[in-house]
Amino acid sequence: MQLNKVTHDILKNFSEINTNILIKPGSELNTISTMRNIFAKATITETFDNEFGIYDLNEFLSVVSSLDKPQLTLQDKYMTISTEGSKSKAKYFYSDPSVIVSPTKDVNMPESDINFTLSESNLNQLQKMAAILKAPDLALIGEKGPEAVIPLATGAGNAGFVSEQKQTNELLRALLGSSDKQVSRLADIGTS
């Protein structure tokens, strides 16, 4: 199996939310932050046959990226990462699922409280401003919010709803990817 660029980018994004991941059989990936306040889910084109854990997702992605056209061969306790037509390969052992923070049940997202479009350039601008100002909070405010907010994103939300996140960087990383975003208040997500 080969991971395509989109799947690699999704895993890189997920590594910013949580450094480990439990991959389950099928073609759906999900992750949850260790604080249990950010959940991400993606459907990929590849299909995994077995469940396995990766403790250090950045390390795994570095190993995969270091090889030209890497091939993943899944075994019971490890995977072999090799280059097509080469004798070079790496044995990458899976992590025990008990040490991985992962969603323990399917999350049915409630109806979104805010829907908005955020361009990549505006997201980059927002990240720079947050870093410069060392801003601990990020507020997502609908069209009916205060007029003093710089209009980096356009959209609509429930009147008066403000979502403040203490983990600005985690939230910004969760927003990477497609430009259309939805934010919902979450109840019980559950983790292992």
C-alpha cells in the first residue's frame, strides 16, 4: 500500500492535534486532542485491513517521507516500509493501543453552530497575528458579532454564539485543509 499526498497531509494535520493515532480497519481516520476539545475525522482513499497504533506520528511520517515512493506492508505487530525496487526497508513497530489517546466511540457531530469560509491566506494571517500577539484565545464570531473584529473569515452563526479556545494553535491546526469550516459545541466525545 502507498499513502497518497492527501492522506500524508491529513496525517500531518492530525499530528498537530495529537502526536499519536489509532488507525482502525477501513478508510476513515480520526483523532482527538489530549485535552479532548478538538476532534477531527477524514475519509481517505486507502483502506487499512487491521487496527494499529502509531505513538509518534511525526516520526512515522518522517520515516515514510525519507523513502522514494514508500510501500507499506502491514503485519500483525509492525509494518514494513520499503522503497519499490530497492532492498532498503524499515520495520516500524506498532504502539500498544492502551497508551494512545483516541476517540472510543463514534462521534455524531451536532448541527454546526458556525459555518464559515476561511481562505488559506487569511488563516496564515491569523496564525501570524496570534503568534505576534501571543494570543491565548481565538473567538469565532458570526455576522451578528461585534463590528470591531477584523473580518478574516466570513460566515454566519447563531446570534451571540462565541467559541473561545484556550488552545489557539491546536484550533488553528484543526482548521487546516479545506476552506469550508463548521464549528460545533461538543458534549461527551470519550477517549481511551
